[in-house]
Amino acid sequence: MYNRKYILGYVCLIMLFATTLISAQPPFQTVDIGLTVQYPKFVTISSEEDFEFHTHVFNSTNGLLVTNDTTDCYLHTYYNNGSHSSQTKMNFSDNLFDFEIILPALLLIDGQGAYIIQCNASTQGGFVSGAVDVTEGGIEITTSRSITQLVMVSILMLFVLMSLICLFKVEDYRMKFISYWVSHLLLVIIFFSCWQMGVEQLITGIALTGIFRILFWITIIAVAPMIFVSVAWIVYIHAFNEHFQKLIDKGEDPETAFAIANKKKGWLFGN
């Protein structure tokens, strides 16, 4: 029954975590009346660096490329709340035969935004529109990647559960020491992974991402003091055992030797 409670709690935790994963893809729309706008479809870009964007514009009738001599193209971008963030005329590259623009990283705020590329000639026009996810790493959100992340975190959580059970069940102090540090380091990895998944919007909810970030830094900061505590504990255990063994060698019975060695100063000064 005791083991079933652990398993049930672990399964519930995984199911709760799985409900936070998202995998929706932004929609695209293309309309051309005389002009066809073609560009590499992008669904995710990074907010940490400038984004260089290129598009080709063709005459819909004969398929020939058009240039800035007859056509102007503009890029409109929108924040995730629908407000207009920028409207910029695109430059024409004589070498690449395309319209291009560089969006500064300052305009790329984390979250989902939208864009419209509009090209106009005297009597012709065309545009494309779509949504884009702006994340810190610029990694595309896919179902397979979400499942892979979930499986990896689930395996790490299972290892943490096993190490915690070992920490409280095993009597040997060396195994307790190993189990604690395995649990601590695994929690650091789990909290960091969940934090990054939130940054990449694989986890919905800014608050949840912030919680994982705080937990990561708490476990990282706790490493330094816990190292000193662990060293002090190891020194105490070895000194205690050594003093205990000396008392046994002198003919003391185990109970008396334990009581003497367990005194605050007995193991330190050999009294």
C-alpha cells in the first residue's frame, strides 16, 4: 500500500505536468491580386538577436520577379495583444533579387505575435499574414519535442523518487549521503529543464515558469552551504566511529561505548 501511494502520486504529478504542454502551430494566409509574395515560412524566432527577413515577389500572371522600381513592400508586426508594433518599408537587394528587412531584437518581445507582408504596385497587390511565436531560444514548438521533453523530465522525476526513498529507508550513512546528493543534483536539472521549457513556451503560464526559475536558483544556491554541512557531517561520523572503535578495543561494552562516543566532546577530544 505504501508503494502504491508513491506510484499514484508520481502518476498524478506527471499528468498535471502534461496538461501544461502546448503544440499549436500559428496559421498562415496568402492573398495575391497580381502579385505573389513568397518567403520561407517561419513559426518561431528568437528574441535574443535581430531577425533578418527576406521575401520574393512575383508577377502572378507570368511568374517574373518584380523589383522596387514598380513595387513597394511593407512589413507590419503586431504584439500578442493585437497592438501595432512596427510598420517598416522593406529594402530591395540587387544581389539577391528580393525584399529584405532586419527586425531589431528590441521589437521581438517574448510571446505570440503576428505579421503582415504587404506589397503594392500601381494596379496590383498581394499580401501574406501569419502568427509567430517569439521565444528566447527561437526553437519551434512541436508535438514530438513536447513529448520528448515530458519523457525526459518524467524519467528524472522517477530517479528523484527512487533516491528519496533510498534516503529515508537505507540505514547506512554513506548511502544516505549519496542519495541526498543524487536527489539534489537531479532536482537542479529538473527545475532548470522546466524553466527552459517555460521560456520556450512548452509550458503555458508565466507564473509557472517563474516558479521553476526560483526553485532552480534556490537549489543552486543551496549547493554551497550543503557542501560544508556534508563535509562536517562526514568528519563527525568518521571521528565518532573511530572513537567508538577505540572504546570497544579497550573493553567497553557497545552500549557504554556508544553513550561515551555520543557525548558532544567525547569524540572530539577522545575523553
